[in-house]
Amino acid sequence: MSFQPATHGTDLPDFGTLLRENRRARRLSQLGLALQAEVSQRHLSFLESGRAQPSRDMVLQLAETLDLPLRERNRLLLAAGYAGIYPQRPLEAPDMQPALQALDALLRHHEPYPAAVVDRAWNVLRTNAVTPRLLDALGVDATMWHTVCGDGPRNLLKLTLHEHGLRPYIANLDEVAPPLLARTAREALEHPALAALLDEVLRYPGLPRHWRQIDLRVAPLPVLPTEFRAGTLRLRLFSMLTTFGTPLDVTTDELRVESFFPADADSETLLRTLAGAAR
């Protein structure tokens, strides 16, 4: 089963279609969105049907009400005939240095536990010092990365679910994979790169059939530790995602720090040992 969001074809859909699909993805009725955005349901209906054209301020008001990612807000503006207002800068750009310094500080301060900066599509951009030691202990080397990701960027979702990645070493994968895929599918509704990634992952050989039947209505659990077993190594981790507040740039809007924490005392001891070896 492949996952193909309807709005991410080669052509940008019209404004009404894009607005309607974003509204439905959030399970909002026209009346519900109209009330939250403080516009009439009649006007919203006209916007979705193409009988009325929105002002730039109306586009931004609806995008804010829907809590759309900045990339999607730009797409909504373009679909309505306006220029996007949110830039996308390279992470290494001079004016991104304060954000980069903040990310590096978060990574360092999280030691002796592992942490990584990833983009919306789970590509690894940077890590703290203990993360490579942990991956090495789990058997993740350059050969495995290349087998899983080819010549593309190193990707955590691929590494987790690929048959030649970490999939054989996760003892409770049948518990972990369905909510992970459901979360990815929800985010893929608004992010083309993530939709393509999810489609690729769902085609992995040996993936259980029931994992491919993604139910977006399943509520995520507060915490679900992942249990790793590799040789004599036993490790239980759960993670927390950190994002920038009120970002005004597409790049910072799509960055997150995934910080891993030990779920038991033995796992904490192991991580501290690995952190000591990393120094």
C-alpha cells in the first residue's frame, strides 16, 4: 500500500481545493473553521468553491487558524495568487547562526544521552558526541547507512524500519512501528518530502501487512519506549521532540531536536558508559 496525499502532485492545486484539503486533514467542518477564523460559513464556502477570491490577509488568517506549517502557508499564498512571505535559508547561512548555536547547545547539554537534529523528513543534520557511540554499539556503521539510505542523507525513519537497518534489533517493533507510521502519515499530509519518504518505507520488503494499514485516527501514546537488543546489549529509550517557537523561516520551522532518554536504570548506566567513551 502506498501513501499519496492528494495535494502533492506536480501542479499546485487551486486555493479552494488546497484550503478544503487542509481543513479536512484537521477534521474541521466548514462551520468549525469559520467560527475559529471569525468569518462567515457562507464566505468560507465561496472560497472553497472558487466563487470568491481571498485577500492576502484572509489567506494568512485562515492559515494561522489551521496552524499550518510555514511551507504550507507559502503554498496557500501561491495558490491564491500571492507571493510566499516565509523564506527558506540554508542552515549554514550567516543569519542562521543564532539558531545553529542554540541547536548545538541543546545537543551538548543533553549529554550523556543521545540527541540529533533532524528535518521534517527525518534526515539527520547533526548529533551530539554520544550518538555515534550508541549507533556503533547497535551495529550501525557506514556500510549499514549506505545500504539503508544509499547516497542520500542519513535518515532515522529509514534506519529504524529498513530490514537491513535497526528493524531486526528492535524487540517491541510491533508496538513502536504503527504509531510511528501514523504520526509520519499525519505530518505527510502537509509535507511532500515526508510523503515520498513514507511511500518508500511502506514498500520495504518484509514489512508486516497490518503496518501498511495506517489509521490516522489513532491517538499517539504519551511515551512508548523502544527496546533495542543487539548481542548482549539491552537498551530501552524514549524520545522527546523540541522545535523552535514562532519561527519565521521555513528551515527553522521544519527543524526539530530528537532527544533520547533512558527508560530504566540499566539503560542509563549504558548511556553514561558510552558517553564516557566518547570523551
